[in-house]
Amino acid sequence: MSARTVLASLAVSLLFLSISAAPNSTFENPILPGFYPDPSCIFLKDWDNTFFCASSSFNAFPGIPIHTSKDLRNWKLIGNVLNRPEQLPQLAITNGSTSGIWAPTIRYHDETFYLITTLVQDKKPDDDPTRWDNIIFKSKNPYDPLSWSNAVHFEHVGYDPSLFWHQDGKVYVTGAHAWKVGPGIVQTTINLDTGALDSPWTFIWNGTGGLAPEGPRIYLKDGYYYLMVAEGGTGLDHMETIARSKDIDGPYEPCPFNPILTNANTTSLFQTVGHAELFQDASNNWWGVALSTRSGPSYLNYPMGRETVLAPVTWKAGEWPVWTQISGKMSGWPMPQQNRNIRGIGPYVDDGDNIQFTPGSGIPSHFLYWRLPIESSYKVSPAQHPNTLRLKPSRLNLTALDGNFAGAEGQTFIGRRQSHSLFTYSVNMEFQPKLEEEEAGVSFFLTQNHHADLGVVLLPSSSNNSSLVPHLRFRAVSYVPVPATVLVPVPSAWLNKKLTMEIKAVNVTHYSMSAGLANARNGEKMTIAYAPGEILSWGFTGTLLGVFATTNGGKVTDSSAPAYFSNWLYTDLMQIRA
Ligand SMILES: *[C@@H]1O[C@H](CO)[C@@H](O)[C@H](O)[C@H]1NC(C)=O
Ligand SMILES: *[C@@H]1O[C@H](CO)[C@@H](O)[C@H](O)[C@H]1NC(C)=O
Ligand SMILES: *[C@@H]1O[C@H](CO)[C@@H](O)[C@H](O)[C@H]1NC(C)=O
Ligand SMILES: *[C@@H]1O[C@H](CO)[C@@H](O)[C@H](O)[C@H]1NC(C)=O
Ligand SMILES: *[C@@H]1O[C@H](CO)[C@@H](O)[C@H](O)[C@H]1NC(C)=O
Ligand SMILES: *[C@@H]1O[C@H](CO)[C@@H](O)[C@H](O)[C@H]1NC(C)=O
Ligand SMILES: *[C@@H]1O[C@H](CO)[C@@H](O)[C@H](O)[C@H]1NC(C)=O
Ligand SMILES: *[C@@H]1O[C@H](CO)[C@@H](O)[C@H](O)[C@H]1NC(C)=O
């Protein structure tokens, strides 16, 4: 072959390649909108070319949702790792709104799924070992949530553990040391069946000097162990940095262009980018996920909290991974064809709700309680009240006790995540309170000290205080100023009738809370209050929308008034991505 024919045939094959290769993809962030922080994702060819992602859940139960996708755009809930109280009974008694399940890491080895994480008691001192309950769950088949084991506990005065299987047969566990007592990334080896550690933890890298080096993950590539970590804290200074070593124990050499990922000091809507994970798809292209907050740099209004975002990553042999900056509209490696017909018991992450609580149905898998529920307080389609969800009141309301504690008696509340910037959520309610301060209604809820409620509550009449009458009551609590409490008697035409209670994000900054007669011909509702999203923009979690029932401190008895909820609707109005 002459040089010219070689060149010509090369040109033809290049042309062929450029024609046959799938074009680059375009996609939108966030991929998991709403309260889905601290993502950990893997891709498994052995499991029908499926991506699996786990998220943090703090005090919410069921906890640690697992979403899967075949195309990186359509994500479906297949179940929650923590779905039975006996797996981790201590979740019932967490104290603090930033307590509960922190960052999980999901891994797959020898046909077993491993989920390693920490149950944090965030009100205890940093160096108190009982603050950090580090745990491992195992499953052979996460499509069957009941297959997840009970927690195996191991010792670690710290959080954010992850796993790495070394060629030497040992399993390495890498974590973030409690940062006030020597911030840094620590490592040892572990027996995954017993939780026994082979040796004391040792520091392997302390990051580049940012606050709270955490979320460590180790990847072996081209003869190097890459150690990727988050630094800067999970707020505006959040960033991802990386170091590498030929030896898993170090010393680790930092990347010369750290941070490799951050939106700090940008004007993007997407802030706090960090706490990342890397994985490859079926074509061996690299992708990364991270958490991000749609707050803009003003960082005042972000009620959905920390969400999961995706980016293509270029990682050449022997070099450092190069991320694409996070925004709402992205492009990158070719993606598999859209597939919205995949396995799993739960909804797609951006689905709305139209839930009728039909006889024989259960509590939907994407519904959440605040800590472990008192099971008997929640009943789908009880006798005489088919197609409703019955709530029995708790003595404690949604604020409950100081310090964000509630204790094992629980708070009667069930909700779903807010997963769109603008939405309408409504539910019908039948409720006949008999005692003063018996109350039921709807709430948008972040933590016990950040929520806004619209309830029907029995209170003395303003004109005759020896007569108790149902009132509509709006009240809110937050660390920032909240709108004044609103109290209006339930209109006489509505008494003993089924009502509709509605929460709506009317614009980027405000929610409305309204009530009306259910099935009113014109759908007319009375708006009782507007509340800014700023009152729920705090901490580590994201807004839940749901229903509650309480006696506000009154003794709970068998005759305490239950509330019956029906026609649970959640409708997406808009996702704001820029
Ligand atoms: C990291 O910090 C810890 C605690 O301050 C210190 O003991 C350790 O030597 C440091 N390790 C490395 C690898 O820099
Ligand atoms: C953001 O800017 C500040 C001030 O210039 C700087 O100190 C900080 O390192 C920057 N953060 C990141 C993650 O680049
Ligand atoms: C396709 O996406 C990859 C990953 O982001 C990028 O490196 C490459 O430049 C893109 N190619 C084109 C033609 O845009
Ligand atoms: C919860 O933590 C607070 C400190 O914020 C403490 O005052 C309170 O006693 C704790 N409550 C329980 C039940 O541990
Ligand atoms: C009840 O109303 C009467 C008459 O308006 C008033 O004198 C009395 O103080 C009220 N009692 C309470 C407990 O508010
Ligand atoms: C106030 O309410 C009580 C209880 O419903 C009723 O017995 C009484 O007549 C009412 N008084 C007035 C002045 O309406
Ligand atoms: C959003 O709606 C609230 C309530 O009607 C209003 O006070 C506020 O000005 C609106 N904000 C924007 C940005 O339109
Ligand atoms: C919650 O209940 C307590 C009584 O247990 C009550 O003092 C408080 O006002 C209630 N607050 C809210 C916001 O629900």
C-alpha cells in the first residue's frame, strides 16, 4: 500500500468513525431534584447496564434511597436501604435536625451490594465516639428492599466512610476524621462481616487546607490510587480536590490544579458543588456526580436543599480527571437512548403524585416520616373510610421539643420531597376535632425548627370563649423571621365538610397555603398565608410536603380525633435551572 492509499483509507475510516459514533449528549441538572444530597453512584454491566445512586437521608425514614437509570437522565426509585426499624433502631432517638444518616457510599463486590454510612448524633461533642455510629448494610438484590441486612457497626470517630477492595485481598475503609479533633482523611482495613478493624486508623491525606476534608473515595487507575475528597464545608466554599499515590497507604501527592470541581466565586444558580463520585459507563466514558444547591451566590433562598448533579469527566491515562463545570444545561459524552421503562417499585424522581389510597394499597415507597414511625398512626383505607389515609395524632406537634428531639413517641407526619422549583400540592381532609388544640393539616417541612403549617384546629371562639370552634391556623417557625400566625374561623358553610388543603410554590421566592371546600365546583380556595422559601433555607436537608395530626401537647387517647386524607396530588409546574 502506498502512503497515499494508507492516508486515504485512514481518512475514510475517520469519516466512518465520525459518522457512526453517537453524537455528544445534552442533558439537564439536577438529575435528582430535591432533597438528594451526598450522591454515591456506580455503574454495573452485570446488572443489565444500570447506574445505581444512593443519597443521604438524615432523620427521614425510610432512609438512603436508591435510584437507578439506564440512560443517566431518567432516574427511578427502586427502594430504600433503611426500610425496617429493626435495621437501625437508634434512628428513633436522634437529637438534632442535622442528625441521622449522613453521606453513604454504595459499592458492589462479589455479587453483593454494600452500603456504608454513618448515623450521626449531631448534638454530641465531636470527639465523643457515641456521636458517630458507623455502619454497613448488604444486599444481594436492591430491587427487593427487604434484602438489605441489618446494620453491622464499626468503630470510627468520624463520618463519610467508603470502601475499596485491594488486590492484596484486604478491604480498605477510608473516612473523614471528626474535624475539630484533627481534620483529615483516615484509613484502615476492615472485616465487612463483623465490622472488626485490622489496625488503628491512620491519616493518609489532610486535603489542601480547606475546612472539613471529607467524603473520601479511592479509585485505582493506571497504577495510581486516586483519593478524591470534598473540602470547604458544604456551603458556598464547597469544592472537590484530589491526590494520588502508587501505594494505597500514601504518601499522597495533590493534583497541581486543585480544586478539580467547584462553583465557588461564580454567579451560577448552582452553588455548593462538591462531595463527588466518579464512575464509567458502558463505553468506558467517565462521569461524575456531586451535590449542589440551587441558591445562586446570595445563598438565601434554597428550600430544596442539596440536590444531585451530573457532569462528564475526561480522564486520560496517567493524568488527572477533568470535570465539566456544573450548570443547568450540560453536554458531554454520548448517552444511551432515553429509557423510561425500567424496573423498580418507586416513581421516577421527577414524577408527580395522584394517590388515592385505594384498599389494599400500601404507603408509597417515596413517602417519608420524620424518624421511625409509630406504625399504627398511619392506615391506608381503614374500615368505614376507604380511599383515605388515616392519621392518628401524636402528642407532639411538628416542632416538638427543644433541641430538635422528639423521642420514641414520634411525630405524626408523612410527606414527599419537593422536587420542582414550582409545584402544586393538595390533599383532601376530613377532620372533626373535639378537644381544644386538636389539629390536622398540611406542612412544608425542613426540620423541627423550620416548617410552615396550615391546619384545622379547635380553639375558643373569639366571640364566646366558652365555645370551641374549628379554626384555620397558619403558623411557621424558622431561625429567620417568619410571617405572623393567621387564625380564621372555618367558614360555617365548610363545617363538617371535606376540605382541600393546598401548598403551592407561587413563584421562585414564595409559597402559598390555601384551603377550600373539596370538590367546590369552581375550585375556589381561600389563601390563608404566603411564606418565603427563605424560612426553609438552612442546614443539610430539603423540603418535604405532607400532612400532620397532633394534639399540640394534649393527652393522646383512643378517642383523640383522627384525620382522613384523600386525593393526594402533587403537580410539577416548573423546574428552574438557570
Ligand atoms: C494530618 O493531620 C493530623 C492531625 O492534625 C496529623 O496527625 C497528621 O500527621 C497529618 N497527616 C498528614 C498525612 O499530613
Ligand atoms: C473564592 O475566592 C476567595 C477570595 O478570593 C478565595 O479565598 C477562595 O479560595 C476561592 N474559592 C475557591 C474554591 O476557589
Ligand atoms: C463530547 O463530550 C466530551 C466530554 O465532555 C468532550 O470532551 C468532547 O470535547 C465533546 N465533543 C464534542 C465534539 O463536543
Ligand atoms: C438534645 O440536644 C440539646 C443540645 O442542643 C440538649 O440540650 C438536650 O438535652 C438534648 N436532648 C436529649 C433528649 O438528648
Ligand atoms: C372570656 O370572655 C369573657 C367575656 O368576654 C371575659 O370576661 C373573660 O375574661 C374571658 N375568659 C378568658 C379565659 O379568656
Ligand atoms: C357561648 O357558648 C356556650 C357553649 O357553646 C353556650 O352555651 C353559650 O350560650 C354561648 N354564649 C353566648 C353569649 O352566645
Ligand atoms: C412572589 O409572590 C409573593 C406573594 O404573592 C410576592 O410577595 C413576591 O413579591 C413574589 N416574588 C416575586 C419574585 O415575584
Ligand atoms: C408545639 O406544641 C407545643 C406544646 O407541646 C406548643 O407550645 C407550641 O406552640 C407548638 N408549636 C408549634 C409551632 O407547633
